[in-house]
Amino acid sequence: MVRLSARELFRQTVHIGAGSLALSLRWVDPLQLSWLALAGFAFNLLVLSRLDGLGLWRSEEERKGRAPGVVLYPLTVWLLLVIFGRQPEWAAAGWGLLAFGDGAASLIGPILGRRGLPWNPAKSWAGLTAYWLLGGGAVAFLVQWVAPGVYDAPFVWAMSFAVALVAALLESMPTRLDDNLAVPLIGALLMACSLWTEGYWSQLITPNWGFRLAIALIVNALLAGAARAMQTLDLSGWVAATLVGGVILGFLGWKGYLLLLIFFLLGSLATRVGYRHKSRLGVAQGSRGARSVWNVLANGTVAAACAVYAAVTPFPQLFTVAFAGAMAAATADTLESEIGQLRGGPTYLITSLRPVEVGTDGGVSVTGTLAGIFGSLGVALTGGVVGLSVIHI
């Protein structure tokens, strides 16, 4: 068992305590409160370093002379208040994940976290569970507090814990993105979409829909099995592809599945072309090009979520367009990487335009960029032809 230092305990107390300000959203206009968040951002960015961090910086942050998490916290709150200002309960949901979910994981994870996560040993099952349970509870309470009587209580609690679980998994991923920024914003957006589903789930509780979903899963399991036989998916990728593809086929039908197939075919072809050359460069997809569960989820989770929301919200057109956009973006990302690494020519870091080696994260090339543009246009135009990428005004 690890004992937290007094400094870390103070940090997390402030981290969690700042979330109590979300309670004021019941009475205070979010845009007015956003000025306080903006002032906090400016103070943490410009003044806090001159005050030796006021005990809010970790030892390694003091050595580096900067603490990104402390600066991003008020910036995230400001973004939540500005983006979701018309629905303050959505902003409160993201704030709850930031303050209470992340804070609970940072407190409980080091103390009780004896087992690391398989995908990220630096994070623990105890921390993930704490984020899920305490973050979900905070989100449910804040949504009902800020918008009393607007939503059915059991529905809010169910959606809150579902969203908190997704946020906890995102927070646990090994990534360079600071979880103080990305996870609360994604969580707030996901909570907003989930609250729109109130009253729509009952329409799916029918024998016909259950039979349709079962057939979709069986069909996709067979097609994903064929892909695994061709070594474009490994076992974990087959399981994930069966679920993701089954959801898309079951909720959006053949139109959505067509876009998924185009993405998969283009991505698999781009991965296989010149594989030996990319392997010699050390930039080839691992497992001889077979996609794993992480590849499938990274490219298909957003699209699958949009497919579900298209069926269980009053905004089907919005989410079908979002689905087509997600598939186009996944296609662009895959083709840019695979074609760019093979025939990209001069490669430049997108943040500084400094020349870098092929395969460097953030590196872009003309050939790779053009491949991504044409691939995404192909998927988007196909979506338009079948009626997924069109909003009727």
C-alpha cells in the first residue's frame, strides 16, 4: 500500500474541491461563470510559476518549471461552460468527471492499486474503478441538481455510469493527450447524446429488432472471420470487428455497413501494399498487418456510437451524417499513415513544419495527405449517394 504525500493529498483536495463550483450552475449563467474559469487559467499560466506552484505542483513539475495539468484544468472548465452553455447540466457532467472521477482515480489508484491494467501498467484497476463509480455518481447528482425534474432519475443514473465507464477507460489509455482536457470534453458530449435517448430505448425492445441485431452479428462474424483468414485481423480484432460491425449493420442497415466495408477494404489494401518496404523502415503495422482490438476500436467506436444514436434519438439525420464523417476520418487517418509511409517523400512535423523521418508521430507528407483526402472524399461521397451524408433542411 502506498501512502500519499501531503503535497499530493493537497493537490487532489484542491482538484476535487474545485468541482463543488459546478453546483452553482443551478443558479449562475454558465457564460458568467466562464469568466472565473478564464481568470483561473490566466492565473495558473502566468502567475502560479512565480509563486512556486503554491503546493499544487508535483516535484517533477517543479524541476521542469511547468505543470500542464494545473493549467489545463481551468481551461477545460472554461471550454465546458462555453460549449455547453445552453445546457448547463451537460457542462456539469463534464466537470464532474474532471473533478471527481479523475480526482478519485488519482487518490485511490496509488493507495489500493496493486494490479496494473493490461493495456497500461501505469494505471490500476482500483483507479479505474474509482473513476467509474465516483465519477458516475458525481455526474448523476450534478445533472439532477443543475436540471431538477428534467430527466427521469433512474435513466440519469444509468446513463451517468455508462458514460463514466467510457471516460474511465479513455483516461486509462496510454496516450500523450492530457486527460484533464480530452476526457471531460468527450464525456460531456457523450452525456449530452445519451440524455437525448430518454424515451427511445423502448422502441428497440421488440422481437423483430432483436432478430435483426442477431442476424447482423452473425453476418458480421462470418465476414470478419473471412478477414481473419486472410490475416487482416487477429483474434482480438475479429471479436471487436464482429461487435462493431454488428452494431453498425444492426442499427444503420446496409447503408452504414457499406461505408464500413469501403473503409476496411481501403485500409487493408493500403496496409498490405509495400508491407516489406515499410517493415524495413520499421513503420509497418505489427502482426504482419493484422489489425488488433485496439485498431478496430480506435477506428470504429465513434462510428458505432453514432449508429446507435441515430436509432435512439430524435436526431437520426444528425447522427447518420456524423457516422459518415467518422468513417471518412478513419479512412483518411489510415490512408495517410500507410500511403505516406510508403510513398510520402519529404515528411514534416505538423506542429513546427520541421523535417522528420518517415513514420514519426505527427509527421505529414504531400502524398500521404492527398491519399487521405481522396479516400475520405470517396467514403463521404458514397455516404451522400446512399443518403447518409445529407441533411434535409
